[in-house]
Amino acid sequence: MKQPADVDLSITLCGVRLPNPFVLASGILGTSETLLEKAARLGAGAVTAKSAGLHPRAGHENPIVVDWGGGLINAVGLPNPGAHREAEVLAEAKARLAPLGVPLIASIFGGTPEEFAEVARIVLAARPDILEVNISCPNVHDEYGEPFAASCAGAVSVVEAVRPLCPIPLFVKLAPNVPNVGRIAADVVAAGADGITAINTMPGMVIDVESGRPVLTNRSGGLSGPALKPIAVRCVYEIAQAVPDVPIIGTGGVTTGNDAAEMIMAGATAVGVGSAVYYRGLDLFRPLCEELAAVVRHHGAKRVEQLRGLAHRSHGVPWKENKL
């Protein structure tokens, strides 16, 4: 995709170059090599495949997504073809994306740290550019099935299991509904994570007032879209304070170039795009780049990276310039 001539939107994530900061978020287009390639050709800076587990999952029965007016709530149920089939599809996607200069991010989940490690071992055979570890799934070792993302210990246990097997940049996807997201980010980085994806969806529910029953088959689901953006921006800000030298993919409610600028000013290096595909269509990446470039120009800058952390500097918060 042709970039704005006077603004450099390219970034790097742990040495992986992206032509622009917009990353197709996990789960939006599944793990179809054709659709991932289409997103790349339409201007995505990087694409993330849907999270894969060790075994195939069908997911929940419909209805699995509802537009409630301020965003979306979904309970898809982690459908995926299983790690071995995922690796095959990722390998084909990688072959299609490499000539386009668009990195492939693989995403994995598991019920135990050991399962995460096994899925990582299988999926890494496809040679993705970045591995994203989705720790917002239940820890089956925990008495109450608490997600790994809910505690420092749980999050660290997954990173420690996957890190020795992972020769590429390792990003950990954190949840927003925790007491101190910055502390969890700092602990997973200390355990070996190279970057953070922030954030996953926020638990929510919609009830049909005619029937008096929850709309989703799973009853509750994950909130995404515009209503999530202020929560995501706050989380990115706190994570950037905790680990200022670590790249963050700021994800949650980004629909416009201004939304993306907020994420970057809060401390994100890249910006995840998910529910915006529902609102604006898959060809949204070109206008997003143009909108973000307009913000960069407005601030008298030439590179989008110059906006990173601006909200910290403008409030007198100590900030180390991004050298990634």
C-alpha cells in the first residue's frame, strides 16, 4: 500500500519491521491464509491469526456476537483447527505474506503452562515473525479456573514455559480486568517476554428485555469496540510507565486514526485493529493510515514514532525515548 509521502508510518517490533503500525487483531479473520493475505494487500501493517490451542475446538453455538449499540460483545468460544493444522495454515500464510513485507503474528492459548509450550512448539514450525501468547484463558490447575492473565504468578508461569522454545519475539496478551496491569506486564517482561499486547476484551453481558434472557448462548462475553477504548488507553499508559522500553501493541476500540494516535501517545508502538473491521470494512487500513498521518502532521512531526509516549511527557512523567 502506498504510504503518505511526507510522513513515515513504519515501525519496528523487536526488530520486525512493519510498513505501518496497524495490526489486524487475533480472531477477526480466523486463520484463513486467503483472508490474512487479503488484509495485508489492503494495507495492514501486520496480521495476527486466530488463537490456536492443542486440540480442535468448535466453539460456542450461535448467537455468539451482539452489537449492543456502544460496541460488540462476543463469546465465540476459541474455535480453532488445533495446533498441527494451524501450523500448516500459518506456513501457507507466511509464504503469501513474506513477499508483501507484512509480518505474520501467530497466537496461541492453553489450559496449562505445559500445554502452552506444546502448542508453541508445534506452531513455531511455521516460522511466524512474532508469537503472541493469549493468557486470558482459564488455568485448569487453578481451583477456580482463574485465567492466567489474572495474576502475576499465572502470567509468569506461561512465559517461563514458552520462552525456552521461542526463538522469535514473544508478546503476551494481557487482560484489562486486573488490579494492576502494569505490575503484571513488568513481571512477564522480567520472565522473558519481549513485548505486550494490551488488551483483551472486557467481560460483559447483554440481556434481551423481551425474554429476560441473556442474548449470547454463553450468557457472558467479551466487550470490544468503542466502549473498550478508554479502558485500553489507560492500560497501555500504565504498562508503558511500568516497562517504557518494551513495545506494546495497543488494542481495544480503535476505529479511527485519532483513536490510534491516542494509543501511541499513551505508549503503544503498534495498534491492534479488531472490531473496527465490523464498522468500517476490511479496506479500512488505507484510510486509517491517512487519518493517523494527519495527526502526525498536526504535531509537526515526520515520523509516527515521534508521537509515542507524548501523553507521558506532556504530564511531566519521566519517560525514556523509544529506541526499539
